[in-house]
Amino acid sequence: MSVLDLARWQFGITTVYHFIFVPLTLGLSLMVAGLQTAWLIKKNPDYLRLTKFFGALFLINFAVGVVTGIVQEFQFGMNWSAYSRFVGDVFGAPLAMEGLLAFFAESTFLGLWIFGWGRLSPRVHLATIWIAAIGSNLSAYFILAANSWMQHPVGYRINPVTHRAQLTSIMAVLTNSTVVAALPHVFFAGLVTAGVFIVAASAWHLARRRDTELFRRAIRLGLVVTLVAGIATAVTGDLQARLMDSQQPMKMAAAEALYNTSSPASFSLFTVGSLNGNEQLWSVRVPYLLSLIATLDARGTVQGINNVQRAYAKKYGPGDYKPYIPVTYWSFRLMIGFGTLAALLALAGLWLTRRRRIPRSRWFYRAAIAAVVAPYLANTMGWIFTEMGRQPWTVFGVLQTSQSVSPGVAAGTVLTSMVVFTLLYAGLAVIAGWLMIRHIRSGPPPAQSATPGAGEPVPAFTY
Amino acid sequence: MQLTTVWFILIAVLWTGYFVLEGFDFGVGILLPFLGRDDTDRRTMINTIGPVWDGNEVWLITAGGATFAAFPLWYASLFSGFYLALLLILVGLIIRGVSFEFRSKVTANRWRRGWDQAIFWGSALPALLWGVAFANIVRGVPLNAAHVYTGNLLTLLNPYGLLGGLATLTLFTLHGAIFLSLKTTGDLRARARRAAVRSAAVTVPLAAGFLAASQLTHGRAATDITAALAAVVLLAAVAAALRGREGWAFAGTAITLVLVVATLFGDLWPNVLPSTTAAAYSLTVHNASSSHYTLTVMTWVAAIFTPVVLAYQGWTYWVFRHRVTGAPLLPPAAAGPAGKAGPAGPAGPAGPVTHAPSGP
């Protein structure tokens, strides 16, 4: 394998892995903050128990998210130094801001939250988890701003002397329409992930009729959050897709396996293409539907892969400007499919738990627990879609991936790091997963010891 | 002052912050197998840095991000060139990072010992390699006309590089030992004091040797002063440690680290990554930097937010200023009243909890 292929595989593996843990951090941090707020306001000890129960799960997850995030920042320089030289003037700024504005707050205040029980006043202590949660989501904003610049570069020019990209407007980068669309989508996806997670953990206990009142409350919370956030994810996703139609027509044509520009354009329910992705072999389609979705006009024109390829060849010179169609097509659909599944299951769950019902059916609980994988798969598919769909570009229309890789790093070196990260990450995932399952099984702290109050045994150590 | 100079200094400040703060985290991790005689000792040690280690590590992320933003060519050549060394550092940081969270979740001895090993290696390896990296940055590395590194991992493990690595390894260990003597009580505190004195015997010659070597090969008048001062302050820190003046000793090692970083960056100026192949191939503050516009934007951001960060990180250290005592969980009858500031009181064996007010 070439250095380029290995570097791409490594970036894909490490990024997908990092984003297994990030959405839960984004969503669950807010949920835990909300639970602690409910406790402070309503004084119901159940809320404190839930705060501590889900807080501990949040921290196990957060640890892996943090360490895998360091790799991401380093990886741009390590494996993509040509890219870094070319875009650093623009791309480096949001990353530096992420550190200074978001990470510092997130990490510092989380330390205060973990160790501050009983040491800080209840209101100040509550503020620490809120600041940590906001810090995490703010961090997502800066990363998305950086990524959005790759998808739709704005606020820059190419310096004719240095042949590097140069920032001309930071506000353009920070208010890029692409990030304005992407941020809410990722934000709500994080809440879907947290919601389903809470449902699954609660279902495990409800199935065994343990702490039923506590977990009935929790499962309802999880279901509501999943449904509302799920709908919001879908709506923001739709808006984002329509934006991408104009910003990256090739990506959206590939997502729909639309080979030729059509008006009206039919929607592909299921398409089988050649292995190289260059042609369609068989397709089940719904007439007019793609035009309707993409242009809000049943007879609207939607651009096709081959037409865009011809246009790009004229604009950018000879070359293949098509991403790998099968991956782009299927990742897009699987993302939508798994996301929709989560929302539908939440809807069913809300119906089955209406009016304080605790379902008797074993299948309800099996489904609720199994459903935990749905948002994870949707999240993964989403990132694979948006990154693979942008190929062959690292910066759309400006820099290709083949021009971005580090020139001085040998294939053997990249293979080494790829293997090391893959094995290390796999080990961490198994351990983190095991710790989480173990914690879920052991259940929430009993009502008494959850409360830091007089006369209760005080834990000697936090870590 | 030119913006490129401002950012050279700011990046030096970020790395200084990182070494001063994460430095004692590394030191505590390195000392874990030596000072931690039993599980309680080790948990005590871990809990001294528990609230702050993650916030300390962010100084690294910010230093890296700032380097990317302000000097993209430096970031690109440095991170791709020092690839394998950085890979080892990353592995160390990863296994150390999860260890703090995972370690005490299971009571099994093998589990905890395993994670304690991860903390040790995850602290020692980066502590060594950061010194190797910075020594090589000052010394220069083979860079071709395109500023691409043409050496390998062994290139970095030259005598001066290794000396730099040993200097940071021992400085962080000393720094960590003094931190522990400030944050623990009883027998553990006594052992930490002894460890500080013992490690000083190794640290002083290595650090002084590294500073001397740096000045002889790359020094200039201004950094001769900071280097000499670093040595003097280090000796003063050791003297304070010997006298049991733990707070002064810690200030001493912290200031030593500040002066060491100042010396290295001062020696480096105006290069950011010199080329040993040809001087013309070196990366400098001028040819490696971002545009004036980017540097201006980043300066505003840094000027506004760095004081904010310093304020709340400072507050964290104040919140957790008390010593960490180690003791197992006690039944309700024996525990003292739990309150905002942690259980107070005169207490003897009956009221042991974390972060109790300092003893005599």
C-alpha cells in the first residue's frame, strides 16, 4: 500500500473511532447537567442518583474521547504535512481557538466537577458541569468550522508568491454557511446518542424490575430526548443536504447514485452499481422524489455524476473527480436509516411506556438495549459519508488528497502507527465497554449514600 | 515588536505552561511505583493530581494548535519529521490518560497494578521524549530544501538529544517529588521529601550539564544569563527542599523550568527548526509563519482568553489546595461531619478523607 492509502486508512480509523466516543460526550454531558439541575431545583434524591449513575458512565466515555482527540490534532502534522503547510494559515486558527476557548474550559471544569462534590457549594458545583458540557459542544463548533472550511472554503485567498492558502476573513470562516448547517446536526445527533444510551441502560434495570420508579423516569427522559433530537437531526440534515447540493454537487449526486443530470430526478430506494462505482446496474426508484427533496420542486433539475465530472474536468483539468460511489451512496443511506430507526423506536417506546406503564414484553427490553448501536452506526456513517464524499479533495476545489500527504514519511512508518493505533484503540474500546456494562449492572448508588450529607460515609478517594 | 516575535514568545509561553504543569503530573506518575508502597499510597498520589491533570494537558493541545496556526511550516516539518518520537509520546499520553479514570474502578490487584504500570510508562516516556525533541529542535535536524526532515528516529537519539531527554526526565521527577511533599501527609510526605533530595543528586548534574552543553553549542549572551539563573534557582530549590521549605522548593523547580524553556527558545531564535544540512534550509520565524492577518486575529484571541484561562485554572488550584490524606472508607458513626470544605476537624484516625486541611 502506498503512503497515501495508509495515511488515509489511519485517518479514517482514528477519526471514526474518536467519533464513537464524542457524540455521547456531547449529549450525555448536557443530560447529566440537566439531571443535576433537576436535583438542585426539585430536591428529589432520584435525580441525584441518576446524575451520579450516568455521570460515572459519562466519565468512562469521556476519558477515551480525550485521549483519542490528542491524536487527531497531531495527525494533521504527522501524516498530512503538505496539507498543513498549505492550509495552516486558515485551518490552524479554529484549532488553536478550540484549545484556548473550549478544551481548557471543558477539562478544567470537569476536574472541578469530579472532585468538587461536597467541596464546592451546590450552585457552583452545578455550574462546573454546565461549563464542561458547553465547553464540549463549543469544541465541536470549532472542529466543525475547520472541517467546514475543507468542505466549502471561504474567507481565503491563495498567496501568489507562497502558493499557500491565506486567511482573509476569520468571520467568514466562523460563520461559513456549511458550519451553520453542520453544527446543529451534530449537536442533535449527540443528544440522540445520549438519549438512546439512557434508554438502553434504563431498560436493563426495568427488565429486571429493579429501581423501577427511578428507571421509568429515566427511560421516559431518554425516549423524549431521542425523539425530539432525532427529528431535529433529520430536519437539520435535510437542510445541510440541500446546502451541499449547491456547494458539493458531486457529493450529493454520488449520495443518490444519480449518474446523469435529470429533471425531474427520481429517488433511488436501492441501487446496485458496478464495483468501480462508475455505472448503475439495477435500481429501484421513486419518480420525481429526488427533485422534490433536493430542489423543493417536483420537476427541478438535479445534477448527475457524469455531468459534474465533465464540468470539473473542464474547470480543474483532466482527472477523476468522482468519489467512490458505493461507499458514498451506502453510507448516506445507512446514516439516515439508522438515525430514523432510533427515532421510530423512541416513538414506539414512548407509546409503550405511556401513563406510567412498565412494559412486560421481553422484546421491548431487548429492542431497547439493542437499539443502542443505532446512533453509533448513524454517527459513523455520517462522517464516512461527508469525508469520503468529498474525495478526491481535501479542500474542495483547491487541494486534492493526493497532494496533501506528508512527503518525507515512509510507508513502513505509517503502517507502524496505523497498526499501533488500531490495536491500542481496539483494546481501549473493549475495556471501556466492559467497564460501562459493569457499571450499568451494578446500578445507581443507593439513595442514602448518593447524598453528600452529614453522618454518611465519605469516600476516601475520588480516583 | 513584530507579530512573528510575539508568537514565537507566546508559543514558548504555552510550552512553558505545559512543562511547569504537566511536568509535575509526569513526576508523580514516574514516582508512583517508587513512593507508592501500597494501594492507598498510590491512590493518594494519583488523587493529588486528579483534579488538575486533564486541564494541565490542554496546554499541550493549545501549544500544538498555536504552532499550527502561527507557524504552519514549523508544525508541518516538526510533526512529520519527529513522527516516531511523537507516536511514542502519544501512546504514553493515551495509556496514562485512561489509567486515571479506569484504574480504581476494579479492586483486583492485577488490574490496578497494570494501570499503575501504564501511568508510570505513560509519564516516563513523554517526560524523556519531550526533552529529546526540544534538544533536537535547538540543535537542528537534517532538513532539505523543501524543509522536509530527512533523518529518522535514531537521528534524534544523539548524545545532546539524549542529554536533553534525561534533563527533562529528572527535572520533572524532582518537580513531581516536591509537589507530592506539598500535597501529602505523614509517611508518604516524608518519603516524597527524601525522593526529592535523592533525585536532586541526579537532576542537578544532568540539568546543569544540559544547560552548559546548550550554551556551548548554541548559546548567546542573553541565554547565558537565563541558563546560569536556571542552575542557580535549581540549586536554591534543592536547598529549600533540604530545609523542608516545600512551597519555596516547588516555586524553585517551577521557575527553573521557566528559565530552561526560555534558554532553549532564546537559543533557537530566530530559527524555529534549524537545518543541519544547510543553513539556507532552516525554518525561521519569518519563512515558517502565517500571514500578518492570521497572526493579528490569533493575538486578539490569545490576549482576551489566556488571562481567563489562567484565572480559572488558578482558581482550581486554590479550590484543591489542601493536602490529600489517604485512608479507607469509614462507617458513618466514625466519620466526621461532611461539609463544603471537606470534613474538618481535629482529627485523628477518625476523620480521614481526601483534601483535608493541612496538618502541622
